[in-house]
Amino acid sequence: MSEMLSLAFHSMVLIASTKDGEFLNVKDMSEKLNASEAHLAKVMQRLSKSGLLRSVRGPKGGFILAKKPEEISLYDIYEAVEGPIKERECPLGYDKKCYFNDCIFEGILEKLYAEFLAFIKNKKLSDYI
């Protein structure tokens, strides 16, 4: 998991845990998450552009969820930060031609991918608050 994705998950849980209508700013969140303000600001920008967060400028501004926590899946957060999940990649870095005639990982990667996708699509932000 990338640092950006970890920050996205943690910041979304932090925002979802606030009182209704209360905005959180990057400075406060970066202190709570022990993260760089600049790095967190990039994450927040991606989450806002994807429609998961709403941002308001100004001294009382910050970020608030754009949807209810039960409407936001971990998959939504993942895609907002990392982009679409790549379907199966060879762990050895082979593209089309494998050294072995039959891939020794055949079936394992597809199963792991399917289980991972099912998990993050079914887990909602509300499960963590």
C-alpha cells in the first residue's frame, strides 16, 4: 500500500468521524496523522476531484464528506488516489511470455485479485467509524 493511499484511508476515516457539518483542514489533519501537509494536501485534492470530499476555503474552511460514509467504499477511495486497479500483473515482471510454458501462479493471482476487489468494494467508510 502506498503512503498516499494510507493517508487517504486515514484522512477519510478522520473526516467521517467528525461532527456533522464540521470541516477539517489539512494542517489539523496532518498533525493528527503525523504527515506532511504538502503530501496530505495532494491526497485531499485527489479525493475532492473524485467527488468524495467537498472543500471550502477560508479560516473556517477545510474538508467534509460529499457523500454519506455508508455510500463510500474503500474501492472508491482507492480509485480516487491510485487510479483504476490493474487486473493481474506477473509478480516476476513478465509481460506476455513466461519462462515457464504454464505459469506457476496460474489461478492464484486471479483468485487473490477477485477476493481483494470484493473486499474493498464491500467495505464502507462507515465500517471504520
